[in-house]
Amino acid sequence: MSQSDGVRRVGEVEEFKALAHPLRARLLGALREHGPATATELAHRFATDTGSTSYHLRKLAQYGFIAEAGDPGHPRARRWQAVHRVNEWSATAMAATAEGREASAVMRRQQVDVLIRDVEGYEAMLGSLPPEWVEASGIGDLLVRLTPDSVNTLWARFYAHVDELVAQDAADPAARPVSILVSGLPRDAA
């Protein structure tokens, strides 16, 4: 993937630390999912104060993750929008420093928190979901033996296939947002 694909390659630890901040990650996620918003709108969504939300939005903008979107309704309101569809980074580069390892740990735990919120939301609406969504939903886990090259191949094929399916379902009214979280973490061989 490249920036032309809507992917931002995060190369510096300082950029990654800015992205890994818990509120900033949630703000960026909301802008990607729901579109442009003001600091006030986002502060309301996340039960934070507008000043703090505005500060964190400016930090995201400083590192190029978001940009002003403009607001046709109010000339003084600052609306923010996500600049890229997704961020990627080198796990090796981030693991090379204590700061990078710490930011990576924060990011991994945030991803687990997203999974927990998604599971809780799914369970809350389970009784009202159509049967086809109940059948299609779920969580799986595998424990397999792979080489690093095979894991990298798995990532590449997985994301390519997701992109194909998103394009295939783009105009289908039955399509809805689906949260997919995956991991490939080596275990101790002992």
C-alpha cells in the first residue's frame, strides 16, 4: 500500500507517539468513520472538554493525520477531516527504541479496547440483528506455525482481499460497517 492508496506510512517515533495517544486515536477513528467534525462535536461524542479536544486535534494536524475541512455553515468553525484511510508503520523501526516500544504497546492495547467495545456493542444489539448478520458474525482464533515471511504474506493477502470485498460491496444496501481486528503475534516456543 502507498499514500496514493489512502495509506499513511508513519516513519518517525514522534509521529507514532502522536498517533498512539488514546484520545487522538479515537478522534482520528471517529473522523474516518463519521466524516468531518468540529472539536465541539467530538468533545461531546467522547465526553471531553472542547479545549482538550481542540489541542489533540491540532497535534494530529501537526503530524499530517488530519486537516481542516472547512465549514460551509459557519465561517469560524474549524471542521477537521482525516487525511488518510489507514496508517501503517514498521514494527521493527518502532521496536528499536524504548519510546517506540512504549507507543506500540499503547497502540496494541487500544486495538484490544476497540475489540472489547465492539463485542459489547454486538452483544447489546444481538437480539435485533437479522439472522444473516448473526450467522456471519463471530470471532475465531488459530494457533499455527509460520515463518516471518509467511506471516507477511498472510497480511498482504488479507488486506488485498478485504479491499476487493469492500469494492464489491460498495453499492450494496445490505452492506454496513463491520469491525475486523486481526493479530499475528509469535508465542514463546517453550
